[in-house]
Amino acid sequence: MYLEDKDLKSIQEARTLVRNAVIAQKEFASFNVQRIDEIVKEVAKSTLSASVELAKLAHEETGFGKWQDKVEKNKLASEKLYEYIKDMKTLGIINEDKDKKIVEIGTPVGVITALIPSTNPTSTTIYKALIALKSGNAIVFSPHPSAKNCISRTVDVINEVLEKMGAPKGLVSCHSLPTLQGTDELMKNDNVALILATGGSAMVKAAYSSGTPALGVGPGNVPAYIEKSANIKKAIERILASKTFDNGTICASEQSIVVDYPIANQVKEELITKGGYFLTGEKLDKVVKIMERPNGGMNPKIVGKSANDIAKMAGIDIPVGTKVLVCEEKGIGKQYPFSKEKLTCLLGFFTVSDWKEGCEVSYKLLQNDGMGHSLVIHSENDDIIREFALKKPVSRLLVNTPSSQGAVGITTNLAPSLTLGCGAIGGSATSDNVTPMNLINIRRLAYGVNDMQNNDAAGEQVDVSLITKLVLEQLKNIK
């Protein structure tokens, strides 16, 4: 049904939500730390209990991925995240250095606007709500229109707990009429302290251009380098486990395999055995036609789809049991679609002579729209692993682990997070896996430890001749 003046209604709703959030946050900030922690605990428990319901809603509404894997992402965002942050000192005195006489005090930033993508809608909502509450903030969600209902339901689950716990109304809210104009209002409103932006490049760029402080994340174009010392069987198992996890909707999923020439045939054989299918000829041409829009951007219709779904869309036959479609790409750049980010069950494949060329190819892939994000290496050679770590422009270098699960903290000890900073090189304000610590201001109480010496101007005469002599000596040295 057409809604007259939807843009104006959306803007007004945005203003009302922010206004209510300001009032709620001021009251919430007066709660003691123990009470806030108890609220965070109960929200985590409730969202964990609703993880299956919310996963199914997300899959049904967006058509992306697998609901079973979305359950795991919801568990990461609730259970695992809570275990990571429950003892974190975020408010009040968070650190005291008695020797240096400095006390650090954590304070909330205030009202946060959170932009939520359609690829990971419920898990990202849970995650952002928990880190905002843990840091004493209010949060207003701006949902992707194609995932509005499941995001709204997630916020309802959270608010049911907040009401029972006596939290102020409006502390966590969701825009029910998302429009570009309404989202713009949420980002530019003077009472919004910070934007948490997760989504496409254009949206993240808009957040940074809003004039409001923002934490955004760029695209991932993650190379998976298999060095000749790697356990090939395990490497392929990990790559496929990651790439097929929710059908590749996590931006940290592998986009290309880079492999040393001496083991390339073994890797191909293992990949085929485990469910990889190499596209060639007409089949490759048909898949390429549906991969991108005319402007070269990723076709949203392929996002989060299985290999079988993509094959049907392209009108090709593939073997039963195929998990990913693979292309031995001829180059890297805008004209080579398999060298770009593909949030679905598609992989590029590149063969290199040795680890040094592997370094170069991985770097070029990152330059092709993935700078600052993540890279995964499969190797048993610690020297080569360290070389990659020292030279690759990424915020996460993952070793012998599935990239999707490793980057977000499922299979590694990285902070559980669904907002993965890409650092300045990737156009982001942080290189962190964003946690509550990114959502506080730190006030520093510093005691004086040294007194300034008062010089008596009458008694302390500057030796001008000495200074002149020193300057002349310097000039001689320059000549």
C-alpha cells in the first residue's frame, strides 16, 4: 500500500525515537554498574533463547543463507559475546595506575544510531544492542528495508526483557518506516553521538559523511593463501566450512584461493572431492552473466545463495553435492568478476610460483576492494606466516582456520563481533573487532607529579652570543 508522505513520516519517527532515546539514556546512565550488568545478562539470555525463531525469520524474509547457520551467528552475538564482555570494565573507574597517578573513568557516548544489513540482520542487531547496553548507551536501529520485520522482532525480544528489568522506555528502539530520508535524519541528528554502520560501501560512506562520529566497516575481499607446507585436506575443509557458512554472507568469508604451484593439482583434486566444481566454457560464461549488475557491482540476487541456486539462475547443470563454484580467474581487477567480493558460494582460484608471489597476488586482491579487512593463510611455516603478518594491509590475519568463523571470533580468541573494522587503509575509524570499549569515552584523572620551576627573569639572563655561535656552526655544517 502506498503511504502518502512516507519520507516525512519517516523523518518525524526518526526524530521522535532519538528524542526518547536521549531521555532514556540519561536515566540508564544513572544505574549502577551491577544493575546494568544484570540487564545485559538477561538480554543475552533472552536473545539466545530466541535464536532459532529469529534465524528462521531472517531467512524467510531475506532469502539469504541458511537458517541453521544464522542460529550459530545469533548464538555468537548473544552467548559468546556475553561471555567475552561480562567482566569487562566499561563504566566508572575502569583502570587505576597508582604509580603514574592516573585514573581512567569510562563514560557512555550517549545515543547511538545503528545501521543493520540484510545479510546478518538479527545477529547484528543482538550484538549491537548488547555492546551498547554494556557501555551505558541508548541505541536506535535503522534496519535494511528488506530485513525490517526480523530486525523489528529482535528489538521486541530485547525490549520485553528491558521492560521486565525496569529499564527506561526508548533505550532500544527500531525505525519502523526506514527510508533514505529517515536514515539520513538518524545519522545527522544533533542528539546522536555515534553511528555504528555495518553494510554496503555506499551506506558506510554516507555514515562517515554525515558529520556525526562513525564506526563503519568496508567490504571484504578475503584471499585464502595455501602455502606448500599446509595440510591440504584440512585447508580445503576449513575453506569450504567457511565459504558455505550461511552461504558466504559474512564479509570475512574467503573470496579467492591462492595456492603454490607445487601443490596446485593436489589442492584442485581435494577441492573437487570435497564439493568444489570448476567452471569452464559456456557454463562459466553463463554464471558470469548473472554475477554482476551492468555497472560492475555485485548482483544482490546471488547473495547468500547455494551453488545449486546459482546454477539454476544461470541455467547450467552441476554435479550432485556441489558446494561451491570455482573459476580459475585470468587476472585481478574490475573486469575480472571472480577476483572481487562475492557474498555467495563462488570462489576465484589463482596459482602462484611461491610464497613471495603469493604475497603479491594476495595484496592485489586486497587492493581490488578489500584493503584493511582480513586475510587467511594455511601454512605450517611460521617464518612465512610472520612475513605475511608484517606486510599484508589487513586488520585480521587468520592462520589455519575458517575465515568467516575466525574473523568474528567463533574459532579464534578474537573479540566476538559482527562489526569488523578495516583501519584507516580500509576507510574505517578503527581496525578493531568492535566491542563495548569502542562505545565509551575515557575520562582521565591525572595528578601532578612534577612542579614547574619558576625562572626569575631578572636573574636568568639568556646568553645570546652563545645561541648565535651555535646557529653559525649549524649553517657551516649545512654548507
